Amino acid sequence: MPKTRVLQAALALAVVLPLVTAPAAWAEVRITELPGLPDHPTHRTVGVNDLGQVIGAAYGNGPVRGVHWTPGGAAVDLGAGNPRAINQRGQVLVVEAKSSVGPYVNRPRIWRAGEVVDITPPGSGWVGAEVINDSGQVPMTYSTSSSGYHQERAAVWRGDEHEALPLSEPHLFIDAINDAGVVVGSKLPMFAGDRYAFRCEGVTCTRLATTPGTGPYELSAINEAGVVVGNKDGLALRWEGDSVTVLSPDGRVARGPQAINERGDVVGVTTDASGVRRATLWPGGGKPVVLGVPGPAEAVAVNDRGDVLGWSSADDPDAARAFLWRDGKHVWLGSLGGAHSLPVALNNRGAAVGESTTADGTIKAVKWTVVDERPLR
């Protein structure tokens, strides 16, 4: 059974009141240790959907195994492989490395309620797949030979077949897809040549606006309005339509689909004049707002109500400490008794997931539930 603890989070109000002896509390945090698989002492989470389903991986004896936790906290073994993403229908994308020495074979599959569908492109070797949208569509890049690992072709699994994208030659990366099926990624030539980011709508692929610099583009996410965010050469970037905006000349957008929400809020990190990393929010893609959490700190995810999830290592450079920020205030999410608590993702219902160490240093998968007196928007 999951083990749940309750923490009372007390935060100072911005308004100064006379004779206030204790700060007011705006939220209650419940931390739940998610049960693990036998003979696998270490567990890490990857994502959570609005149904409360959580996915992650178990490490220990034998190969890495995927885990699906039900809303009630029961653990389901997904078999060998690393879960990459879960959608709102409960479909889980799992990628299994059949061999990492050669021949290079990596296989993606979709799991849902015990049913498994192999979505490996015919004739492929190493397949890269990171995201799945709510229609079950999965973009992927792959090598055309099992003797190589260069990602030289791209396709999208559209639910019953692969649709090839007009992209070729290494190295191709596809990082995000929205529910309309719009795909974004980047190309990095093997030796020399043009480095660029791209957007594909159906089988039509176009280049995104460029920025100065020689480094590769690293895209993070796309929302339903088609706004894309990512990074290049220390620049945090936002693409909308045919233009690109530099959000920060010295920062980074968070990795993963929750780097941007449907309101256009973007999260990540900026570096202040003292060289300290600061957890940062760009509301609607506008001017950066430093969240006020002690640095070094980073924001890793934002949900559609504007809650920001992140971590700080100000107390211990070797141990992250998870926080949730809402409407100008933050709450520490707590741990299972150890110094380390690293958040990964959150949903729109007040649940966040990540990992925490116990008092003996073991890493466990956890879910934090933040209970607020304010209703969901």
C-alpha cells in the first residue's frame, strides 16, 4: 500500500500585518511513496496525467522495467524498457533497448490497460521516440539499418500505421507533438552543414526562424496554439508563427512537454548577475519573472492553471529540494526523510510526481498532492 504523509506548508503573506506571530498557510502537502517492484530498490517517475495515473521506471536486478501506478497507487509492471510519456487516455509510450552494443536495436511500444502495440518502423534499427499525444500519435526518428544508430529517417505513428516525414540524413531529432498532430524537431548534420529547427504539419515540413550562433537547436515543447519553445547557444527561445523571440539571452527553457502551457506560460532557468541559476517563469512568453526561490534553482514544469514545479539546491549542492509555486508564493513539497527530492511533472488537479530519498538514501518514486482552499480554474 502507498505510504502517505501530511505536511503543513506555512508561507509568509506579502502584506505586512501588525502583531502577526506566525505566517499564514495556503496549502497542505501530502507526500505518498509509490510502491515498487520486487527486487528493484530504486524507482523514478516520468510523468502523470489528469486521471492521476503515474509512470516511471524501476532499477535493480536485471534490465530496467517500466511501472504504471494507478490513481489508487497500485504498481503495474510494464515489462522491460523505459516509459517516456503518458497521455490523457492512459496510453504509455515505452522504449526498450534490445541491444546497446550492436547491432543497435531500440523498440517503441504503446501500453494501455494491459494491451501492447509494437510501433517499430519496418526495417529500422535504433528508434528514438519521446512523446505521445492524446490521439495516440507518436513521432519518431530511426536508423534504416540495425548496424547503425544514426537517426536518418522520421515518421509519425498515426494510430494504425506509420506516416513518413520528408526528412532524411543524420542526425534528426523529434522532440514534441501537440494534439493537432503538429511535430517539431531539429536537424544536426553529422559532419558539417546546415543546423536548423523544423515544424511538420502532416507531411509538410518547414524550417523555423533562425537565430545567430553555431550550436544545435534543442526544442522542448509545443502547445495547442502552435507556440514552440526551446534553446540554442544559451538562448531561451519561443517561436510563434514565422517569428522567433529570445526569452532570455542567458537562460534555458525546461525540457519536456510541460515547458509551456496552453496559456503560453513558459518555465525554465535564468542566470543572475552573480552567476546564480534562478527558477524563472515567462508569463505568456513575456518578460521573465524570477520566482523568488533561493538559488541555484530551476523550474521544470508548468500546468494549465499556472502552477510551476521546480527544485532548489540552495541548502545542499548535492541534493535537490522540490517546490511548487502558485500566484507569487511557493511551498516546499517535502521528502521521505532524506535530503533529496526531485520533481518531474505535475497535472492540472494538484498532483506532482518525482523522486525522493529515504533516510537511508534509497531513491523512491513519490507523488505530492497539494490541497488548496482555492477552486481549480
